[in-house]
Amino acid sequence: MWEEEATEIRPERSRKIFIAAGVGLILLLLAGFVFLFPFGFVSQPVLAFSKREPSIVASKTYVNPGELLALTGDEYGFWRVWQVNGTVTVNRFGPLGEAEWVGDYSISKPLVDINGKLLLLADSDTGQVFIIEKDKGLTRTATVDGRIQAVAIAQTGHWLVAYRRADANPESFDTELILYSADGYELFSTTLVNALPLAAKLNENGTQSFVMVNKLTASGLENHVLSYADTGQLIWSTQLPSGPPIGLAIKPYADRIVLAVDKSIVCYSGAGQPLWRHEAQGVVQDLDFIGQSDQVAYSSQKVSIFSFKKQSLITTLTDQGTLLWQYEVKGRTPHVASSSSTLRACIANNLGVHNVGIDGQVRWSHKYAKGELDPAEMDANLAVSGSGTVLVQLTDGRMFVLRGE
């Protein structure tokens, strides 16, 4: 009898021993993984500051700069738009940072789009629209009867506005979309049923528009992109990956468009043909085409599941959407900018600026001098002119223009 009882107990003890050994092995493997990768990140080459530095051709410090809304470069110079206490200030600078024009507008909820020498500024709440030209200042005003959701402008002066009518049912998601000529004549209007626009772009000559929308369907909210001809004909539309929309970028004549949603970047031809899809390691923060090429540079941020430590990356993709080069960037997640006249990507964050060639080689770097703010509390944005000069705006009010090799 005792022998039978002993026989029944042994397997139970063995099972416990095996379970304990298995748990111990898992903990050992996990400890080894954390030891090798303490922050849960795969090792990336770090973007280091080059010994080659650009020259500073202009610098200025602004008191209480406010919130930066837009900063872009073109062949003629730079646009900068910022808001302080309900006033939106629009600055126009030459390629060397020389001030050419400034205007102030009383706007509570501004929307901005820029295309070359033209800038469109709108007040989302009042429906007011202001068209501003590089050499002339304010050239046209208009008002739509509703709350503006998105705007876009072409270099020809065509402009697009998406708005919810003032008398719309609060439960409705319908949005009006109108394209105007440079003279202010309506070229087409259409209703986006159950769709809220998130962003919009026009190609350079205003013949094609792209609208990124949240569409309400039976299965919930979906991300879509719609493309219209200047006649109002819907050229193509497609559903985008799910997740929080980030933004879109188009080449000047819209032969390619890239859209970012969460960690996904998708690329289409101007005719709507899907070209490639890329999954980033972290949430995409900013993206742009590099010059006139089909290559795309983007910044992203990933968070470790072990330590919640953040890692910023700058990545460039080939015209097929495959990885070309990638760096880890110390400091905040950088902004990305390029110019149509060069095959280089410029990036800036709270620590400095880098100019990187399409081959991944750093051409020059600039590290900021110590300012009043702690670098951890500071951020930076940048734009590149057609002549290759780089305007950098820091959140502590410092602005300077760099010229490298």
C-alpha cells in the first residue's frame, strides 16, 4: 500500500520541479535579454556631429516668440508663421534671412498652407481666408459660411477649402469641399459624405488635389485619401492603414504622394497606383521627399516596453520604400526638411542641426550655443531655401540662417 502511494506522488513532485525549472529558465533568458538590451532597443548607429560647420549668415532673437505654426523654404527664401495671444504673425525672409515683409492677423484658430511664393491663412472659427503673396502681401480675402477643417493652395493661386456648414446637423460628418481659381471663382464644389478632412494638398498648378479624411463607416472610423481633378471629378480614392493620421507630402507636380498613419508610411503615384508600404519602428513624426528624387526621409519615435525610454530615429527610404540608411538621434525627435535644388536631408532638434547627403554621410553639423532655456525644454524647426541656406527657429526665440558647403 505504501509503495502504491509513493508511486502516485512522484510524478506530481517531478511536475513541480519541471515547472520551477521552466520558470527559472524563462527568467534567466529575460534577464539576459534586458542585460544585452537594457532599454529594449536594437542598437542603431548614432548621428554624430560633423567637424565641418556651416557659416551663420544671419541671426536674431525674438522675445516671447509664441507657437510656431509653419516654417517653409522655397527658391525665393522663407515663410514663417507663428501665433502669440490670438495674433498670427506672418514673416517673409530672403534666402539670407533678410526681412522682406511682415503682417499681423487677429485669428483664434489658424490654419496654414504654403506653396512657393503663396501662403493661405484661414481662421477655422470665423471662416475667413487670407491669400498672401511674397512680393505683394495680402492680395485676397474671402469668407465661407462654416467652420474650416482644411485648406490648400497652389503656386498658380488656385485654393481649396474644406468646411462644415454653419447650419449643418451637429450629428452629421458631412463636409463641403470647394476649389477656387486665383481670381476667386468657384471651379467645383462637392460634399464629402460622412468624412472629416484632416489635411489637404494641391499640386503646383492646381490641377489635382489630395484630401486625407476620417470617414465614418458601419465598422467605425477609417482613414482614407481622396484625389480630385480641378473639374471636380474624383480621380481615385483608397483606404489607408488604421491608426492616428500624421500627415502627407507630395512632389511638386504630384507624380508621387506619401502619407503617414501611426507607424505606417504608404506611397502612391499621382494616378493612385500603390507603389510601396513601409512600417517604421516607432510612430512617424515628420516626413518629406528629398529634393526632386523619389526618396523619402522621415523621423520617428519608439518607446521601450521595458523602461519606457524614448528613442528618436531618422530614416531614409529608397524609391521602392526599402531602407537606405538610418540613425539614432540624441535629444528630441527631429524635424525634417529638404530643398528641390539639392539631394540632401536637413534635420534639427533641441541639440543641433545636421545636413545629410542621400548616401547617409553627414555633410555638416551645427551645435547650438548655450541659451537661456535648458536644452531638454527646447525644440527646433527648420526650412531649406532653393539656394540651400537653412533657417532654424528655436522655441527660446533664437533664429538663425546657416550656409554650408
